[in-house]
Amino acid sequence: MLYGLARPALFALPPETAHALAAAGLRLAHRHSGLRRLLRASLGPPDPVLETRCLGLTFPSPLGLAAGFDKHCAMYNALGALGFGAVEVGTITRYAQQGNPRPRLFRLGMDRALVNRMGFNNIGADGAARALASHAPESVVLGVNLGKSRVTPLDVAADDYAYSAERLSPYAQYLVVNVSSPNTPGLRALQHAELLAPIVRAVRGACAAPRPLLVKVAPDLDDEAVDALTDLCVAEGVDGVIAANTTLQRGGLRTPEAAVRALGEGGLSGPPLRDRTRALVARVYLRARGALTVIGVGGVSTADDVWALLAAGASLVQVYTGFIYGGPAFPSRLAAELAARLRQQGLDGPGALVGRDHRAPGGQAP
């Protein structure tokens, strides 16, 4: 109710300013357990039917927050108190960096979408390690998303990722290699097998203890490239794929074309990505044949969207833009709707739904 009153004022502000105001409150709750208890009491505990086991971890809910919101590792416990089963912090690069010049975040209100060209602004691996060391994750699974520093040449990118993995793996419950943001020059070239394999090996070798490792891919890859990347992940023993990052495409928008062009470059997120995300999740799931855990992200605004991604082959689902538009009650509301639907259909958890779109008559995945 309070958010409903505040929302018009927040959305009258520039998006990054509004984010900073919301983040200030979440940072405060992150540091104070009493405020987190109040949040949990007001929203209620997660329904046990939502518990999800994958990647060797137990998630209180399959609904997670994608990287890009908690860039500085300062809000994850507060976000968990809002109802997220997992929070992926970052993207974190070896070196602290300011990111691209402002303005760099834009709303497309008619599409409930965002365009961003943030450029991996973050406090760097050393700063992130200090932040994570000061607050252990509380009732939330903590993922750490790793990226390449802008100043690091592509041919030594593996060293960059390895340094961050060494510093951050002690605090992460899973790690993500992000090679798919459109906002760091040349980064997406690292999705090619000959460049990605050394990064995966370097990150694995840098971890003090084994951690589930995932690769985050772009939705703009063609089918052949998706298959090659999936095959590489299986061959290298990667644990999962996150499908997908933001897109450079601008088709099918309600926002007038001239207004979209005026925003300039950046990755598009939100409902326009919904169909591509579902298709990409299904392709990776079928190609991997059970060898990879798939996390679906992109275009999730409703419980129906979560359901569709699980049925397409995702074991976990992340949101970002839907949370921006939906407000602080969004994760708990989405989780409650998903739990109610699972119970209505007699399913004992989200895992019973994963890949259902592809099951043969006998109930087995192809």
C-alpha cells in the first residue's frame, strides 16, 4: 500500500536516482536484523512447497533476483527478506570501475521494459570481498556474478575472472561467468568456445573450494552458437547456464520507434524478451540432456511467466525488470501465486514441473 502511494513519485525521478533511493532503504535493512524481521513478518515465510534443490544447494524458492540490482553487495539479505530465494550480486570485475556516463538507465513504460548501458559499475573484487565478508547470507542463496574489467584485454580475460573468483568464491554459494553483457566492448566475443574454455578453467582453478559454476549467455546468439556454447559447457563440466542477458534487439515494442532510438545503445530487458527467453531455455535444456541446470531470466512479470520457464526446462527463474515495476511486494506475491498453482495441480514442488513441455508420454524427458 505504501509503495502504491510512493510509486508515482519514484517513477517521476530519473531511473538511477529512484534506484538509489530504494537501495538506501534496502542497505539499511541489510545491516539491521530487526528491520529484516519486520519485513519477513509483514510478508510471511516462503511456502514449503517452493523449496527447490539443484546445483547441490537448497533454495527456499525458485525465484531469484538477477545480477545488476545489488551491484555493490550491499542489499542481498534485505532482498532475501522480501521473498527472493536467491540473490545474484554484481556483476563484479577485478578492478573497481565507474561504468558508463549517465544517463545510462531508461524506462520504456509502455512496454514495462528497461534499457541500460550501465557498463559494470561496481566496487571491484577486493571491495566486494570485504562487503561479503561483513554479512553472511541469511535465508537466501548468494550467487556472485563475475565480469571482465573494461581495461583488461580480451586475450588475458581469463586472468581477470580468475582473480575475482579467488577473492569472492569463499563467500559465494555459486559463481557465474558473465560473458554476455552488451555494455562492455568486446565482451560478447568471449562466448566463443575457444575464448570461453580458458575462462571456465581459470575460474575453476582459482576457487579455494568447489563452487557450482554457471555461464550467462546472450539472447542474441543464433541457434548454432547456442548449441556450441551448450556443448562447451557440458564438455568443461560447467554446472549450469543462465539464459539470458539483455538484448540488443528492439523489435515488437509499443514505445514509438523514434523514442527508442533517442535512448541510444544498451541492453533491453523486460516483457519484450519473454518469448526469446523461453525458446532459449528450451534449447539449452534439450541440448544438454540433463547435464546442465538452466536458470531462466528475461521477461518475467507474472506467475504464468515463471510457470512457463520452469515447464520449458528452467530449474530456477530470475527477475529484474519485473521487480523494478512491481515493487517490494513483487517477489512474495509472485511466490505465493506460484505456490498456490503448484498445490492446485497436485505438484509437490517446482522440480516436478521442470521440462514438462518436453516430456514423452511415459513422463520422461527426451
